[in-house]
Amino acid sequence: MHQSQLREMIVAEERKQERFRLLRQPAAPVFLCTLGVRAEALAVKDVSRGGVGLYLEQPLPTGLQVSIEYEARHLTLNVNGVIIWCRPRQDSDIDVPDFAEACVIGVELFSPMLLLSAFRDALPVYALSVGEA
């Protein structure tokens, strides 16, 4: 497989589900944990019904199994997933303008609704009705 075909597949993977930007960042830090390393996300880029986009200081390889940790007030979450894409931050990524060297990762979560429910107050109203019938 050629590098350009692989990149097209990765871009297509990023667009499988509608993404929702948070109206504000979560009240507590979001951590990405893997292989004994716990890295605090610089910001949450977006969420979907299948996963979350995060800004990190360092890139991570695709296929890496991770867990997302979030603890706020009376809520503690630990949601497992896998990194399905990673790319350098672009000028259009306005969530972390002070971190020019940041990267953006997409994590497919095994229980995404847990994280969506944790960020419920920060999601746009229309995001909460997606998938409801």
C-alpha cells in the first residue's frame, strides 16, 4: 500500500462520525494513559459517538491501546480505547493556539457514551439529540 493511500484511509477514518466541539473545556484535566505513562491532554478537540479527539504534547503511534481518565467532583471515569489516528497540530486547530508543536490524536473508545455523558454540560444541545429517535 502506498503512503498516499494510507493517508487517505486515515483521513476517511477521522470522518466516520460527526464531531462535536465542546462549548468549554472540561472542569478537570483529561489524562491519556498507556504503558505506565499518564499524560495530561492539553485540550479536548472534539467528541463523537465513537471517541474523542485530544491535543497532546507528544505524538503516539496508531494502534496503541490507551485509557482516558477523567475525574471531576463526584465522577471518576476510566474508558479504554485505541489510537486510530495521530497528526501534527494545524493552524486551523484553534483550541490550543499556544502549543504550536502539539499533536492531535483520535481515540476510538470501547465505551464512548461514558465520556459523552461526562462532558454533557459542555456539549452543544444538538449534539445530545444525535442518534436519538
